[in-house]
Amino acid sequence: MTTKRKRQIIIIACAISCIWIFSAAKTKVKLNPVPRKVIFMIGDGMGLAQISGAMSLYQGVNAFERFSHIGLSRTHSADDYVTDSGAGATAFSIGKRTYNNAIGVDKDSVPHPTLFELVKQKRSWSTGVAVTSSIVHATPASFYAHVKHRRKYEEIAEHMLKGNCDVAIGGGYKFFEQRKDKRSILSELRQLGYTTSTDSLTWRSIDASKMVYLHAYDGLPSVLNGRKDFLTKATKLAINNLSKNDKGFFLMVEGSQIDWGGHEMNYDYMQSELWDFNETINAVLDYAKKQGDVLVIVTADHETGGLALAENESNRKTFTPKYTYNEHTGVMVPVFAYGPGADRFSGVYDNTALFDKLADLLHLK
């Protein structure tokens, strides 16, 4: 074999090796991607019966059918098989089971870093919440506050001053401005560089990387009472402002009043709120598909109402919704995931595992 021929063989072998290494690297990235943005969506009180019933009659795009990775989450708290929203959301935010009514603390009332705090410390991400309750309600509070009881609303509002939540959109004006201690938490937030607004449901776009936008005295009106597409607009505004951080962001979005419809055992209330949440999910999935680096997780903290879809004897092609209870239940709830790392969320696991999976995926431990 000539020297020239040997050189040609060596060059070809090197080229094949480089192609193989590059392909392997691409495969590795595809199998183990790290998202640059996480949008964690909670349908409070949303079980499989709520989704099955409401979406069977929906005329638009069913967002839940757009997910390829689906799991089931066990929801019980440390002291009760049936969790409340405080313990349920805290399981997501700190990865530990805790007692009902806890916010960001474990079963011994010891605070632990939340996902918001960890992504700020480890990845320099921005954080935000967009909800249809007050922003100091149990679910959003569990991501940025640490208090022993969920109804310490004024104390929770003070935790906004710690800077763990950059963007907050929802209700709760009274806990910031009409307080027993006469403090103006909004004024104090402005001194820390936040833009604040209290426009009720009159919508305006605010261009600010740090903002608190309060639209109601406490919780917002229901969809049936005129809230319209507030949650979708709030989510888009939060994404726009959090995106000012080139390193990434973590946004928690809550369809808060799906739960409230269950507590009232009012199927129309629940259904309209779930349809509204569905449209917000669609908007988020459209954004995630376009960006390519967004992990979207949709789940619930618990089921509310023990909803059953019973036989409708007068029209067997439909069903009769029946609530069995006006409080939470202990059934497992679904987890839907889309985007980089979504495959990790298939299977059956405890609600605390959502924290563990995110912490592992984002290298937060």
C-alpha cells in the first residue's frame, strides 16, 4: 500500500470518527436537554374527571391532547391523606411533604429553599407567578414565601420584599395596601425597583423586569362573572417581562378557581375555569414550540369535589356531573409535560418528585 493511500485511509477514518462523535453528542443533547425556561402550570383542584368532563364538550383545541409525556402524582400531605393547597404546592416548591396549611416549610415548620430561590441562586434566572386568586394565596405563596400558616396573608405579602419573585400578576391589593400595620408594601416594592399597578380588570401592558400587578382587592372575578381572558394575558405579559433575563426564567401559572368551582360543587363554574386554563395552556404550548428551550409542566395540587361523570339516562351520549364532597379528595392527579426533559415526568410518583425531577434536570442540588 502506498504512503498516499495510507494517508487517504487515515483521513477517511478520522472523518468517520468525527461524524460519529458529533452524532453521539447530538443524540446525547436530544436525550438529556436542559431547558432555559420552565413554565409550571397548576390547575388547582383539577383531577381527571374535571378534565374528562369539561374537555368532552369544548369546541376549541384540547391542550391536554398536545402532550406526549403524561404521569400521575400522589398528593397526600405529611399529616393527612388528603392535602390542602398549601401542603400540595409546598411539596412542589421545596420537595418535602409537610402539614396542611404550611407555606414553604417542612413538617417541623423549618423553611427550605424553594424552586424560585434555587433557580435564582444556581442559574441566575428570573421568577414569576400569574394567578386568578390573590398572589398571596396558598399556591403562589408556596413558591416565594416561608410561613407557618397559609392565612398569614399580610406576612406573605412582606415576603415579596425579599426579591424571590420578580413578576407577580393576580389579585390581593388589600394585603399590600390596606393592612393592619398601615404599611404600604407597594411603596416599599417601588423603592426596591419594582413597577406596581392596581388597575383592576382594565388591562394595560407593563414593560418591566420586576413588577407587581394587582387586579383585585382579593381574588379576581370568575370567568362567569366577567374575567374573560385575564389569565392568558397575564401569562403572556409575565413571559414577556421575564424574558428580559437572557439566562432564563421560572414561571408558575395557576388556574386558581377550578378549585373554587369544586368547593361550591358548581360544575358550570369549574368547567368555565378549566376551559379558561386550557386556553392559557395552548398559548404557553405555542410559545414553547416556537422557542424550543421551554419545559412546560401542567398538573394539579389535588382534586376537589370528588367529581363523578355519571350516566345520563335521558341522553346516554352525555353524562351527568355529580359531586360527592365539597372539599379536596386524595386521588392521584395527572402530570403533563412538554419540551426539553419532558420524558422525566412520565410514570407514577409522589408530588415531591416533581421538585426532585426539576432540581436534577436543572442541576439545582
